[in-house]
Amino acid sequence: MGYKIVFIGLLIALSSLVIGCGADTYSVGNDMGWTVPPGGDSAYRNWAAREDFELGDQIIFRWIGTHNVVQVTREGYDNCSATNYNMTLSPVHTSSPTTFTLNSTAPHYFICTVDSHCRLGQRVTVQIGSSAATPSLIKTGAFLSTILMASISLLI
């Protein structure tokens, strides 16, 4: 009887670990934060390329000084513009920190609209790494839950 309880406890713990895997939080630019990068937009492009973003992750924009952040369309990103209503996907956020949740697998474009900051490189594209990662996690959790329920029913 004692081994059954230990076995059920281990199954519950294993299920919790897999099902409990959740979203990550990323600080845009890491230590550099959200600023006009010294090397132009390659700094944020390189930062984003090193990260493995998944659906549901959060990105935090932190800055000191006069900056802002707005999520824009590809056109808004390419033109460094959020003045046209059709180019903005969020309000202009003027206080730091500002958090966005990656809620679709489409690319997410962000710019700073202060002066020429965007043209000087203060913009970033965040792309979900592998859209297959989230469904596979859900399938794994569902599979483990099924195993857990079957094991409990056999042990009782």
C-alpha cells in the first residue's frame, strides 16, 4: 500500500512539472535595456536572435530617460512610424517598465517614436521561435495526465 502512495505522488509531481512549464519573461536588450543602441539596430536584432520566444512569453521594455514603446505593423516598423492609425497595434507607452505578452505566432514589431530614436536603431522584431513548441507541451501534459489517471485507477 505504501509503495502505491509513493508511486502516485511521483506521477503527480512529474505531471505538475511538465504541465507547470509556463511562459518566460524577457527583458528587451538585457542589460542595455530599451535605448538608442550604440551600434544601430543590429544590437536589438542580435538580442532577439539569441532568444527562443514562445507563445505566451512576456517581454519587458525598461528604460531611463525620454523613450517610449509602441507595437506597430511591419509597415510601421519599416517606416519608423506610429502616426497612422493603421500602423499601430497598441497605445504608445510612455512609462517604464512596459510589458507585452506574445499572443500570436506572427512577428511582433516594436519601435520608439521619440525624435529619430527608431531610425537610429531603437526598434526590435520579436518572432516566435517554433510554433510547434507549445502544442507539443500541451500534448505531453495531456499524455501524462492520462497515464496518471490510468495508474490511479489500476492501483485502487
